[in-house]
Amino acid sequence: SFQGSQGRAYLFNSVVNVGCGPAEERVLLTGLHAVADIFCECCKTTLGWKYEHAFESSQKYKEGKFIIELAHMIKENGWDHEDDCKNRQP
């Protein structure tokens, strides 16, 4: 039931092969949060964000967890090279 900027999104406890940018405060649908964009270590595509801090007590359960947008989980045009992201897990 999570929503990203490009539609449906999923909350994960942990992720692999993902880098994390600097945290910044953003007002999301559920209030003010400190979040850091996360990106694929291979192709550098932004995938979603990590919740660093939730300012509302009802949202504290998200701290330290990751949102990945469904739009970034599926690569429709395939991969051309053996060393692309296809052999890595999200």
C-alpha cells in the first residue's frame, strides 16, 4: 500500500547492490521524513529512498527501511552486456 512518485512502491527491511545518497527532509504523503535516495550500484538508476528519520511517532516503524518503486523493479528493454545488472539482485 505504499506510493512512490511514479506509482506503486514496496517497503523492504533490507536491500542489496544499492547505494545511498545524502539524507534530506521531504514532506511525503505520510508527513515529514528525512530520506536518502537509493540507486542501483550497477547502472546508478534511482530506485526509491531510505527512511532515515520519521518525525511523526506513527511513522517510526519506517526508519532504516527502504522504498523501491515498482516502475524501477522491472527493466522492459532487456540488457545488452553480460556485466549489466541482470546477474545481480535488487
